[in-house]
Amino acid sequence: MDFLSLERSVWQALREEKRPIVLYGMGDGADKILSQFDACGIRASGVFASDEFVRGHSFHGFRVQKLSEVVEQFGEDIVIAIAFASQRPEVLEKMYALDARFDVVAPDVPVVPGAVFDEEFVQAHQEEMQQAFDLLEDEQSRRVFLDTVRFKLSGRLRYLRVSETDKDEVFHTILRPTHEEHFADLGAYTGDTIRELLHYTDGAFASITALEPDRRSFRKLTVYAEGLSGSVRCEQAGAWSSDTVLCFSDQAGRQSRVAKQGKETQMRALDSVLDGASCTYLKMDVEGAEREAIAGAAQTIRQHRPKLNIAAYHKSEDFFQLPLLVHTLCPDYRLYLRHHPYVPAWDTNLYAVCP
């Protein structure tokens, strides 16, 4: 399949754009997009935020405006580049309302530092993408794959909307958790995905092993875990390919990851943590360290073949390289991709089960 034929690169389109380009949003996402604008020779004309966040401040030399002020200045024939991420329904509705009224794109930049998904990137990874696409188990997975390519190339919101499904579909038709799950949660945060699993098992489980490196999130995780009745082990550590100590940007949430500078943090391989103990359901959301976490869980995956729930969106290549990696470890896995409501293409996950 010629994946390059699916859509045109948003970066090329914006480079040729004659209309004013205004960013919607501030913060880390906008920093990354403006950096890519500089690399591509794209000029932004302004920045706006939701009315409640406009306080007369500036961002990258632009006075942060309300949308009404942007329209008053430039008119409605503008291009809006969404520069932040959200899964909150009320925020998504605002984005979709803007998309219905204006020419809106959400340029895709990786969550962690790495290559941008553009024509050159697709051309370099064409063969791997085809291999991963051919391994996918069902039509919905293939739809998600193609629409992920289309979105990452074009930035058009419609590709996310037409292929999204909610978590109920995954848990009821693919993962199908039981009351006897031995759950390993890598990147447990404050316990949100433990809550998610227990929602589908009526609170029942066999055991829970949770790793979370961020100290503030870990405190909240332990408070939550103390209220659970059963075998629960929480460890303040990041998931990695081996037991080691690495620098970690201990900043909470999506800014917390392995980095060149930061707080020295214990990292653990799941194989070492479990030491052969049972694992029937394994979740990984480790901010771009999924490859290392999979390597550190290779023995567990081969021996116990747990149901897998792996974040596949932190790096541009995750949604096709992670399925290939799992397939290499255990060819028996049935591989699925799902995208859950989010802009940009975050919460795009790899799910895998053995027959």
C-alpha cells in the first residue's frame, strides 16, 4: 500500500498557506508546534485561548487573544492550528465546533522528542508500516491504522472522529477481563487504570502489581491502593528493560519521563519484579519507554501470554513498531489497534490477546 497517497502533509500545506495561521492553545504542545514551524519556515500570525484563560499575557511574543479578537483582527478566513491535547468531552466539542466554522488542523508532534510524522518519515518506514498493517486482526484495527496515518499527515480532525471507539468496546469484545486477573500496571499514575480494570470486574482481582516513578503520583497511588482489599504491591519505579537507576524528569503527568537531566530514579524490569509470578493482564503507558518496558517484560509475555494494553502514541512510530515488537516476542498474539476520543491522536492503543 502506498501510505503516502493517503493524505498531504500538514507541514507542507501550512508552508504554502497565504492566510493567517493562528494557534489555539499554549504550553508544551504549542512550544513543539512553533519549533516545527521554525524548522519548516512556517509563520504564525497569532495565538488565542479559550476566553476564560485570556488574562492579557503573552506567549512566544504574541499577545494571547480571545477568538473574537482574532476574528476582529484577521476575519474568518484563517487557519487555526490546535496546539494542545484533550480528551474532555466539553473541550472536544469546542474543537469540533471550531472545525465546523473555520479551517482547522491539529498538527501532529510526538509526545516525547523524536521524528515528526511527515512525508519523509512515511517514505522511510513504508515497509514496516505495511508489515504491521498486515498483522492486524480486524477491520476496525485496519481502519484505525489508516486513519491514524491520514490524521498524522494532514492534521484533520475528521480522521480521528470517524475511527474512534469507547473503552467499553475494547473491554467487552477484546480484553474481556475476569475476576481472577493478575494485573501488572506499568505507569500506574494515581491508580486510574486500576480503577478502569476494576470497573469491568466489579472490583474483583487476584493480584495487582503497580509501578509508578513520579513521587507525587505515587503518593496518590498508594493512598488509593490502601483502600483495596486483596494482594496489591505498589513500587515507586519506572518500567525499563533492566533494573537500573536513570535520570527522570520528575514533573508529574506527561512531562515525567526518562531524560538526560533530572532526579535519579529506580527503574525495574517487570520480569525482575514478578520473578516468575503469574501475570494475566499487562498494561503499559510509560511515556515513550514502551520498547524498553516490553524488553523488560519479555519473559513474562512469553511465559504467561497476558492480555496486553499498550499505549501506542508517544512516538511517531509507536502504532506500527510496537505491534511488530509484540509479534516478534509471541507470534500467537492477535493484534488490535483502537483510538479512543482524544485530540490529537493520543489514547491510540495496542491491544493483544492470545487465543
